[in-house]
Amino acid sequence: MASGSCCSLMPGRRIDEADGRLPLWVHQWRRRYARGRIVIVRYADDFVMGFENEDDALNMLLALEERLVSFGLALHQGKTRLIEFGRFAALTRQRRGERKPETFAFLGFIHYCGVTRDGRFIVRHKTEGKRLTRKLKALRLPLCCVDTTSTTVGRITIPRLTGSISKHAAYGSAA
């Protein structure tokens, strides 16, 4: 995908009505107006959309803003942006003399462009820094109040780390 956008709806009235119909509306818009592929990943009121063509991304952003106004909603300007992302993003940015493709945060992970060992494109993930720091600080608090024998430290940290890893671990993610 050449372009992608991270979007989040601002709270407003009738959010369930607008949010529940979003995938259906995007599908209909794609069939009528899009020239390339469109992918939407949605979780609760947050979503990410990927577009094959930059023109489709710009047109969808305008149409989506119009659509949300009819429900009394708006896109969160701090979270909504168009970025160049995908299989060819690194190559095209390198040709223009720019740095690596931008990253985006979604569902507690930073998503970025990567390459497998055999050279194929893959979307890589790593835990957001704020979340990781917060978790490590929360883990440090109980350790301040106990003696520092290895069995005591292990008894406190192992269950917490195991739970954290099983909750947030994803294939290909880096801490």
C-alpha cells in the first residue's frame, strides 16, 4: 500500500450509529470511487486505512470528513494523517533523498516497514515506548519494598512479566 492514514473519531453523539456503519460505507465508497485497493482495520472507535493510490487516500479523507459531520462527529486532528507506507515506500523515499518511511501507532504498537530475511516486505511491530516505560515503572514499585534475594525478585517479577508478554506479544514484535 502506498499511502495509509491513522484515524480516530472524536467523541460525539450517535457514535455507535456512525462507527457501526463505517466498514459498510467504506466498502460502498471503494466500489464507486476507488481506483486501487483499500484495506481498513478497525478496533472500537479507532481505525487504520491503507490505500494503493495516493489520490484515493486524499479523496477518502475528504469524503470521510463530510460523512462524519453528518453524524456530529469529527476526525481527531492529532491522530489523523496521511503517510507513505508499504512495500515500495522505502524505495520511493530513497529515490527522492528522504529518510525511511514514517511509522504509526495503533492499538499500543508502533507499526513500521520491515523486510524479511529473504527480502520480502513485512509490517513490523514494537510496543509503544510510553506503555513499556509505564509497565517497567509499575514493576519496579513492588521491588523497592522487599529484600533483593533472587527468589523473592523472581517470585514477584516472573508472573507479571509472563502476563504482560502473553497479553502484548505479537508475531514479529520487538520490545
